[in-house]
Amino acid sequence: GLAAQMGMSLEFPRRIQVGIASTGDELVGDPLPHQIRDSNGPMLTALVHRLGADARKLPSLPDDPEALRRRFSTLGDIRVLLTSGGVSMGEKDYLPQVLKDLGANTLFHKIRLKPGKPMLVALLGDHVILGLPGNPQSAYLNALLFLPLVLSRLEGSPEPDPWKRGYVMEEVENRG
């Protein structure tokens, strides 16, 4: 308000554009017994919105390397792309190889986190790719851990601390 009163121009920071694309031929709107609905896309769209970025739900990506190449080559103003699925070791998990073929700098692929091990983070030009696991619980957990950090870095704002301290009030068996 003071800047406006002094006649200074007001520049509002642009919200970071985050694209959300689930992967898999099995994702459809009206599933048959061998198919499923895309629950990750809407869930991640809501999370992106809650974190203050502009969420853009993109069409699901098929299990096709050429279609993935086309999508990654046409990101436009999307700064962060969240994908869910396609980053594990299955025969149709093409994302890691397609990103490598496109010259992306893979920062890491697979982490020691349960659930959520098959996580991938890569830089493709000035785009950040967060390849989340396809399991909804894993996708949400990994997005909740990594996306706020990515957004804060891109915005130049302080890094969030997602960790909360808690105390176990009774003995819990550890199975490994």
C-alpha cells in the first residue's frame, strides 16, 4: 500500500506454472476391470494449488516413448512438471530413458524412502521434472516432501521445513 501511495509501480510475482501428468495406458475415465481412474492427477493438482503455484492438469501420458518425447519437448511456460508413474523398473517405465535421451540432467533416481523409492528428479533445460511413483500414497508423500522445496528455490523464498517432531508414546515393533 505504501509503494502504491508513493506512485511506485507494483510488480506481483508470477506464480510458478506446474504441469501435472499421470502416466499409463491403464488410466481412463470409465475403467474396465483391467483399468483404473487417475486419482493422482486431481490429488496433485489440489496440492499444487494449496502450495500457491498455478496447477495445470495435463492429459495422461501413454506408455509410449515417442509420446513422452513429444510432451517433454513442448512444456512451454511450465517450470515444474509432476509425473506420476513410469519411473520404476517395469517394462513400460520409459520416463528415465526418455529424459536421458533428451539430454536431461538426472539429479537422482530412486531414494531410500518407504513408500516412495522410485522417485526421479531431473532438469530438462529450465524445467524441473519430478517423476513421482504411481502409487497414490507414495506420489503424495514425495510431492509433499520435494515440491515445496523446488517451488521455494524457483521463487527465491526461504526453504520450508517439512519435518515435525513427535514422540512415540508406546513401544512399536520395527520389522525392518
